Amino acid sequence: MLDFLLHFDKHLIEFVRDYGAWVYAILFAIVFAETGFVVTPFLPGDSLLFAAGALCATGRLNAPAMLGLLVFAAVAGNTVNYTVGRFIGPRVFQSSHRLLNRQHLDRAHVFFEQ
């Protein structure tokens, strides 16, 4: 299953042929999950965009619909990720975790301010 998700761009033509309009929902879910959840950056979002663009060029997918849908998926995913980080992030650094502590956060902040 993981191998299939990691190489979904190679199976995209078959999915368009077999599932038709459901491909739009699948692509939305993958792009949303890649940008929206901290634990799913391994999903093939970038290569998937190129493969979807190639299928739009052949006429198998609707380019304006794909553009709007995937832009919305990316923006919505980033918004979810930001919101989760905004509300959960401070709580993580209030705990006494060995790797995630306030001192490390402050040092990283000073480093990036330079």
C-alpha cells in the first residue's frame, strides 16, 4: 500500500481510465494530506502535479478544474497545518520533552533571525 502511494504518479493513467471523475477526489486528498498533515510529507505531491498536468495536456483531465481543485487543496492543507501548529505547538514546548524543549526553540529562533 505504501509503495502504491509513493508511486501513485506512475499509476495515474490507469486510475483515470478505471475511475474517471474519482481521480479528482483522489488527487485532492493526496495534495491536501501532503500539505495538511505533519506526518505525510512522503506523499508524491510534486511529481503527481506534473503527471496530472501531462494528463490535462492530453485532454484526459480538465485543466481548469484540476488547477482550481489542487490550488484549493494545497491552500486548505496549509491552513489546516498552520492551525494545528498554532494551537498544539505551544503545548508541545510546555511539556518536559527531551528533544522538544523551550531552549531548543529559542536557539532555533535566534539562528533564523540572523
